[in-house]
Amino acid sequence: MKSPAFEVYRSSQTRPVTIWRVLLGLLIIGVCWLATSVLAGLPALLGADTDVATYFASRLGTLITLASFAGIWIGVWIASRLIHKEPLADVLGATGRLNYRDFAKGFAAVAITSLLSEILIYGLEPRFERTDLPFATWLIFAIPVLAFCFVQTSAEELLFRGYLPRHLANRFRSPWVWALLPSVAFICLHLSPGMQASQILLVTVSIGILTALMMFTVWLTGNLGAAFGIHMGNNLFSFALVAHQEEFSGLALFRGVPVNEPGMSGWFAFSLVAIGVVCVSLTALLLLHARSPLRISNGS
């Protein structure tokens, strides 16, 4: 089964795709990302009395952390121009531009299912409270949060659902290579050494199924628009509305059940996984069903 839109997207390179070019491009992207990450952490590193964890959990630290993902955009732009001899716009889609209508639909679908997710999680464990962030302050930070959350989410999509799959698909026809490898790398970035088995299960399955949906939308449409919107909606909800991780609660209005507690039971983790599966499935239904008002394009 082929997607005409993705066939155009994966084969639109102006220069032959080789493994060494892809690896060199990844090196450039990694260096740029590392550079902006170091810049983001300089205030904490240079301040003798500043705790690094406290700094990154603060409102300013959270915004700077999100902004540091601009390094990926810079890296993909440099790699596209110098290594692949093509404009950055070609990575966005087969048409050379982002599909903003699909972006809006992806964002709206996730906003709906995120609300459902909160209701279901509250049903599991009714822990939901207001943070100490004043509403006026939240409004002041709303525009920067929107902007930098877009930078962070779009950068990850640009790399893991755009640059890597597109070039790998040009070289390898099997989705087990061009879709699975970038997805596994993306999931691994969300794992940490101290996680328990239940937490690893939660992260792997929850992020894995969302990643699969975003990758499928790219395959269907030949464009990153829907994937940008899905990721943006998911993360913005967590950063600005309901935080489930203390380190990301500095800009959120509400605080929900922590999902990264060391003592999380296997039953609770499994229940969260089930909620994730249900909500991502509903998101897919909203975006793909023929009669859905949020149905995304097929790239035609």
C-alpha cells in the first residue's frame, strides 16, 4: 500500500540520498541542538547559588528550555542547505509549505481528547488542584508559552517525522526502517535511567502510539502539518493547563496526578496506558474518519 503524497515527499530531493549525508546532517543537527541547550543552561551553570533543577523548573527556565529546541531548526536548515542542497521548506511537505489547515485540525483533535484524558485520570485518582500561578501572570506568559511551545514541538517533528523519515524512506522502502527507527529514537529521548518498569511501560506505550499516529499522518498527507498540530496541542495542554510532572508545572494553571512518581503502582501505570490508547485512538478517529469535521487531507 502506497501513499501518493508520501511518494512525492520522499522522492523530492534534488541530490541523491546517501547514508553518510544523513549521518553528517544528524551530526550538524546534534551540534546545533547541543549549542542552544548549553546556552539555555548558562544562567544556572554560571550562577554559584543557582540550583540547576530549580532553574529549569522555574517559569523563565521552562521558557528558555523550550526555546533551546530552536537549535534543531537551525541544524536542519544548515544540513538541508549544505549537505542536501535543498531548501528547508522541502522538509515541511511535498508542496514545500506547511498545511496549516491540517495543523489546526490536529491541534483541535488533541485538545478534545486531552480533556477526555483528564476526566478519565481524575476518575482513577481524584487529585486535581490549582497551582500558585496567578491568572494574570498566566495571561502574561500565554504568548511566550505559545511561541516557544511551537518551537519545541515543531522542532521535534521536523527532525523525527520529517528530516529522518524522508531521507531514510528515499533510501529504504520498508517502514520498519524509515518509520520505526526515528520513532524508537524519539521514544528513547523520553526515558531516563532512574525509571521503574511501570514508568518505562507508560512512557514507551503512551508516547509510542502517539508517535505512530503522527508518523501515519505524515505518510498519508506527505506533510508535517497535522503532526505539528497534534504535538503542539498535546504539549501545550501539559505546559499551560494541567501539569502532571512537577518540573513542568511552573507555567500551568492546574496540577494533576503526578505520572513520574517513583512509587507508581503497576496497576495505575497500566490504567494510564489504557487511557492513552483510548484517547489516541479517538484522536485518530477524529482526524481520519470520512465523516469527521476534523478529517485531515490525503495530500491530494
